[in-house]
Amino acid sequence: MEKVTNTGRVNNSGLAIKIWILTFSLTLCVAQAAFSQTTKKDTTIILISDFTVQLEATDAMNSLYNYQFDKAEVLFRNFKLKYKWHPLPYFLVGLAEWWKIVPNPKVKTYDEKFLAYMDSSILIAENLYKNYPEYKIEAAFFLAAAHGFKGELYSDLDRKNWMKAASEGKAALKYLEICREKKDLSPELLFGDGLYNYFREWVPENYKSLKPIFWLFRSGDKKLGLQQLKEVSYNAFYTRTEAMVWLMRILAGYENDLQRAYQLSEYLHETYPNNPYFHRYYARMLYTLNVHPKMEQQSLQILQLLDSGKFGYEAVSGRYASFFLGQLYDSQRKLEEAKKYYLLSVKYSEEVEATDSGYYLYSLIALGEIYQQQKDKATAKKYFNLVKKKAGRKDEAYKDAKRRLKKLEKME
């Protein structure tokens, strides 16, 4: 079977993407950057450049991204003791809950705590915003981030709370514009502006029906947005990792700059080896670029960690890794090994109810093709018919299965 690159949700009409981008919930994803304190003389001191605080924050953030949540949460509680009047500690603990959701958004176990901490961050930031003019930009920074994260959660395919997503996105945009009042944007504050500039133009270009809505928003600039994200990923201290994550997604998914996306995925995985999302994205880029030995090694490792019960490694990562291995062994004519991993990809896809995904549908097609080669036409037909049952009529997988069934009928 030839290499398959379209392995996303085949049946996705794009509605979730439209709502998600429309909310601009991406904006200022790690607003933990600019926090401050008031001295006894009531002099505002911005701690963003304080080296001691940077070291303390680095340890906590590294623990979070490396999925050492117990350690991260202890450090975040220390922040809460120091800055309980500030949205920072509540936002950071909420961010930890967010990264528990990231590997498999279908799991809703962490939603309640995540929303509670974001709401606390919003409540405290609103107090600063309304009552302390010297903190207006900083409070707006956190308000944009917290509302944005909430909007992204509500717009997820498995939650589909479009009204709440739109409401949160509207609030995020309001505070993002207030942040832009600070003309000399630091690399930290530049992050949200870069995302806005890119997606403000990308969405109406790719979803023509949304063009009229975007007349209401200031213009963006995709090229400038990419430059800004690159600057943040190179020069920022606090927002650097989140900028890299979004830059990686954009370069791989929209800009076709696969080599640069691969380099970012490799860096993120090597820097945070316990992060399952970074691990599977790295494996995905290795698969896309045909780096077979490394891809095989990483995919097998993902499945091993999944089997061992390591936190964050679950069926979503399993269906990625299994599919990649099935494709590899299929190309090497190791058909029994290929069948084993295609079946595993099917199993994991069914576990997470992703039977409209490319990983599932193309695993079924591959199994049908292998059984056809092995002269087992009845089993081949079973898999091709299953594809027709699960895929939408406009999907390429549906059309492919239909062609294969017709060919089998002619042969008979």
C-alpha cells in the first residue's frame, strides 16, 4: 500500500476548526510571562526580567511540559503563597490541568478543575484591571489568555459548546486589543499578536463563508505573524515553548515547511522526553519525512510506554504509532507484522471513537489489500465494506474502498 499522508479526521466538515479559530482562543496561550508585585512603597515592579524569578519559573514550567505534574504543582503552590492577589498562580495550575487534557481531549476528567482555575484567574485579573490602573495591561494579558483557553476547550469536537466558545473568544479578543495598546511589545506579549496576525488571514482564505464576519476585525498579516512567532520561539523566556508548539503545527499543517516542523518536533521531544504529545508529534514528523529507522524506534517506544501505563500515553498515541508501523512493515512486505499493527491501530481508533479518522479508515483499506494479496477475498471484502460503512460518501477512503470492491467483483 502506498504511503498515506491524509490521516486526520476524514469526516470533519471543518465546523470545529472554524469556531475554534474564530474564537482566537490561541491568543496569548501562556500569559504567565508578565507578572508583578507591589512593594510597601506601592511601587510596581515587573518581575519578568528578574533572574531569580525566571529560574524559579523555569523549573516549574519545565516540570509541567515534561509531565512531572506533582513537582510542578508544588512549585505553583509556592507562587500562590507569594502572589495570591495575582492571577498568575491560578492560571499556572490551570495550565497544568490543560496539559493533562492535551494528549486525548475526549477524556473530560480534568475539565472541571481546569475551568475552575481559569475562572479564578479571570476573577482576580478583573479586580486588578478595574481597580489598579498600573496593572491594566498585565491584567488584560491574563484575561485574554484565560478566556482564550476556555474558548478552545468549549470548541473542541467532543464538547461542541459553540455559544460558550464564541463568548469566550469575544472576550479574549477584547483584552488582546487592550494588550496591543502597549506599543513596544516584548517577545512575550508578541506571541498573541503573532497568532492573531497569522490566523486572521488564514481563516477567511480557507473558509470563504466566514469572510463577511472577518470584516469586523482588524487586518492581519500571515508573513508577519510567522516572523513574530519565530522571534518569540527564539528570544522569549516564558512563552518560548508554546510559541514553538504553535509554530510547529502551522509549519506542518498549513505552510508545508516540513523540515522546519520536524526540527521543532525533535527539539521539543528531546527537551521534554516525558511529554506524550511531543513524542507522538515527533513520530508523526519522522513518518511524514520517511525517516524510517527513527520512526520505527519511536513508534515502538510509544506503544511500550502505553502498555506500561505511563501517564499521558493512551489510545490516541497508540493509533498513531500503530499505523506508522503498519505502513512501514507493509512497505517492507512484512505482511503479518503489518496486519498486526494495522489491527492495533483499528483497535485504538475504536477505543477513542475515532472511526472517521484516516488512521482508522486507511488501516482498514490496508488490511483489505493485504488479504486480497493473500487470496482471501472474503476477508478483503469485509474490510472494504467496513470502510464504506464508516466513511462519508465524499471521503477519499470511501471512494477508494468502492473502487476496490468493484475490482474484486470483476475479478470474480
